[in-house]
Amino acid sequence: MNQGRQLLVTGGSGFIGQSLLRKLSLYPELRLFTLMRGHNPTLPKGIVQIQGSFLDVSAKAIGLSDIDVVVHTAALIHKTNGSSSDLLSEFRKVNVEGTLNLARKAAKSGVRRFIFISSIKVNGEFTLPGKPFTAYDQFSPQDFYSVSKCEAEIGLYSLAEKTGMEVVIIRPPLVYGPGVKGNFSSILRILKKGIPLPLGAVHNKRSLVALDNLLDLIVTCIDHPNAANQTFLAGDGDDLSTTELLQRLGKGLGQSPRLIPIPVGLLTFVAVLLGKRTMAQRLCGSLQVDISKAREMLDWVPPITVDEGIRRAVEGFND
């Protein structure tokens, strides 16, 4: 890491943002800033916490003149209340307009590199067997969140061409690790309670990325010259079926999961009848990513295995 580098990380209270700041704090040569609406007392000392929002880049508190690299992890991920047009507008306000407003101010202030944490969902919701998504695939967003991430990516590359500021885009699949929330946390709670699940015969393939692997890729992209104006997919490099994932999670929890081997066709049929088609697709369908571009251009190798990532996630869950 270059000496005297100053970094701004948005989303200092978020799952990825605060974990990234803790990792970066181990580099004494860096001066770290974070932008967030509140105050996070759990962050290491020495990190300058700026109270504000990237939606309001006119605020004087958000100074970027001395910042070398911005890592933008903050985003609107979930929102379900409101009409379709209202929901899309909300996602665009935060994930597109907010991102581009921050990036424009960064470029104007002389920031050298802007790293944007996007999502594999801009490529689509599922892959065919043996045909993982690559960093070169066309966009195929299927929901408001992924549409907004896609539009932000397009806007960032356009800004890079106009201003010369380097842009790096990282698209992770499901991120898991200590402190993870959402569906992953719900699955851990179900397994810990010993509740039977009809997922004992699912032979799909899903790519995941351990939090520590994603953070390592982000840190690599801060300085690596080959990362400039590139898009990379993040992953563990070891894809699992839903059944395999549940078995490994159960092992990590110290118990054998109660998995009932219901045929996928029947499981999907029942899910459709219950209005749970999307849930069935995520549990039974495949979504694989090809991380070879990051391996080849950055000499990047995921530092921990899936089993180690699961161990750390379960350890954090038990805490």
C-alpha cells in the first residue's frame, strides 16, 4: 500500500463498509475517512467519521480535495413499500443519482480512483449449467435494485471517460461472513433450531464470496495499476449446491441439518402455487461467476476457502 494514501469509504456502518475500514486500519501508512449518517463507536480509533450523506455532496463537511481513493460501499438494497414507479425512483435516487453525484465531486476534487461495489445481479438472476457469468457479459438486470446498479455502472464509466478519474467496479454475488444479515442469517437460525428443510436434493451451483475474500479484492484494487477502469467479479472460486451449503453450515454449527430430499420439480411447483417463484429460483437455480479476470489481471487469489469462510460466519453468528 502506498505511503501517505488517504481513503474515503462510504457506508461506515454497513456490513461491508465497516469491515473494510477495520481491515484498512491495519495499514498504518493510510489515513482513513468514512462518510455516514450517524456515528459508529465500534470503528477503530484514528478513522475520521464524517456525518453526512453522499446524496448531498454540496455539504461542506464532505471534503474530497485531499482524498486519493474513494470506495463506495453504501447503497439502498431493500425497499418494498410503495408503487413500482416510486420504488424504482427511490433506488435510482440513492444508487444512481447519489453515486454519480459523489463521483462527480470526487473527479472535480482530484480523486485518483473511485471503487464502486456493484452486484452480480446486474448480469441476471441465474446461469445455465457450465456457463458462469463473466466480467464481459451484457447487462440483464431483473429488479429495481439491479437496474439501479447497472445504471450507476454505466454512468461511472461515462464519467471516467470525460474526467480521467479511474473507475473500478466490483460485482459480488451473495456475501457472507461475521455479522451477515438477511437470508443467510435466517438460514443459520433455522438450521440452529433444527427445523426440517425440503432442500436435500438440490443439485444446482451457486457462487458465494466470503467477506474476507471480497475485502481482499477491494484492497488489491486500491493500488493495482491493472485495476484502472476495469470490472471484476468477486467469488470464492468454489461453487456449492444449496444442499451442500446447508450441510456445511450445519457442520459449522456442530449439528446435522434436517434436509428432506424433495425433487426440485415438485418443490418448484409448490413454490409457484404459493407465490414463491423467486424464492424457489434462488434456492434451486444456479448462479455462478467466473473470477478468472481478477486472477489473471491482478494476480488475485481468494485468501480463504469456503469452509474457512463458513467457519468465520458461523463463529460470528454464535457470538
